[in-house]
Amino acid sequence: METKIDTAFSPPTGKELKERMKKKKWAQIRKNKALYMMLFPGILYFVVFKYIPMGGLVIAFQDYQPFLGILDSPFVGMNHFIRLFTEDTFMMLMRNTLIMFFLNITISFPFPILLALLLNEVNNQRLKKSIQTIIYLPHFMSWVIVVSIFYVLLTTEGGVINNIIESFGGERIAFLTSKAWLRPMYIFQDLWKGAGWGTIVYLAAITNVDEQLYEAADMDGAGKLRKMWHITLPCIRPTIVTLLILKIGSILDMGFEHMFLLMNSMNREVAQIFDTFVFTAGIQNGQLSYSTAVGLFKGLVGLILVVFANRLAKKIGEDGIY
């Protein structure tokens, strides 16, 4: 007697599983369409202003002529990169950029962490909010305003700082044109403008620390410094590592506007970095292909360092950025 096999409950095929997953995904999108609509402007911004312009990187391998366009400009291969690595300016740019990055990573990066730890210990909420407001305000000023304020304070012709120095019997110091004072002035301005805003991320991370850990530490007789070192810092370490990875990726990207405003003919030797050089070569001197090659080199170095730092973070037990 023949037996019939019931196929009503046979397992779905791979194609059927894909179709179900696809339907489930679209159902989730329709359910949360308001959230995806809010995401759309951000995606559109990156597509229009970040990804589409990447097509123009092809001119780094051309002798680009604006009147010929990208399609008709002659192809020169790696000539612009060879020129970059063989010119004397490359070592100057690399040295200046790396020195500024070292100062940034050792001073500007840890300062907001220290500031957030100190603010977290302030028990008077009114005082804490007042301090936060005061240190956040410079972030909303443009670099033009920040540099202008320091110009008024530091200029040799009637500057407040030089007037004070002279009143104590000293000689006026040319802060704005001095090679020795450029880097300290850059770092101080960077701290004054950005440190307060940088504490927001760390203060937000500190609020997620379990209060029971502090209570247990109090019962063990731990002081504030020990609680900072053994509880707060380890708990916010993932946030610190993530921001450090992103900071390492910008090793050759120190920011154009700030340094360009501080740079002049007297301190150009120590102030010229890759960002300002791209503007000088590309916009002022019209060497569009060469400046694009410099910018592409800078971006590739940043990408490689982000990937390396992310892998290193995962090896030591952190989540990384992806």
C-alpha cells in the first residue's frame, strides 16, 4: 500500500527564506518610515557633498585643464604624487603636521576628559551649569572671531597682553609673527574653543556609570581620585577609545581655517601644513591636479590609520567603531 508524503510542512527553500526576510525588512521600514524620513536629509548630504565629489579625484592622475574638462585633460599617471614625495616641501609639511597632531593628541584630546571628570565632581548644580555654559560658549564662535580676539589681545601695537608685559618692565613679544609662539597659541586657542564642547560626550558617558559602583567604593573608603581612576575612567573607556580612533584618522587633517588665519609670511615655515598647502597650491596657484593629489594622499593615510587603530582596539578587547 502506497503512503502519501505530506508536503504541507516541508521546510522553506533558500529563495523563500530570502523573500520572507525581504518582506519583513520592508514591513519594518514601513512601520518606522518617520524615522527613515528623518534619516534621509543626512544620507542626501553625504551622497551629494561627500560621495559624488569623489569622482573628481581622477584629476589627481591628470594634468587637469578647466577649459578641457576631465574627459579631455591629458593623463599623467603618478607624476603628481612623485612630485609631492620628491619636493623639499613634503618633509616640511609632514614635520609641521605631525608636530601639530602630536600636540593635539597629547594636550587637546585628554583635556576634555579631565574637564568632564572635574565637572562631574561638582555637587552644586547651579555652579556646575554655570561653568558648563561659560566653557561651551567659545564653541559657537567661528575661527575668524576667535583669532581676531587673540589678535587684539596679543598684537604688539596696543595689545592688552603686551601692555601688561611692558608695564612690568619687559619687552613686547611678537606673538603673532613668532615661529616659537605659533604652536602654543594654536593649541591654546583650540582648547579655549573646543574643550568645553568636547566634555559633552564624556559627561554623557559618565551619566551611564552605575551608581552602585560608587556606593560600593564609598563603603570601601575610596576617595574621589580612586573612584575616578578605578570606576569612572574604565566605564567611559569605550567612548574614549572610539573618539581616539577617529582622532588618529585625522592625523594629517588638522583643519584649514584655524591655521590659515594664524599663518603669515613670518611664521609660514612652521605653520604650513597639508590643509593650508592644498588651498595654496590649488586655489591660489591654480595647480588643481597637484593639490588634489596632496588631498588624496592625506585622505588615504587617514583611512589606513583608522582601519589599523580599529583593529588594534578590537585586539585589546574594545568594540572599535565598526
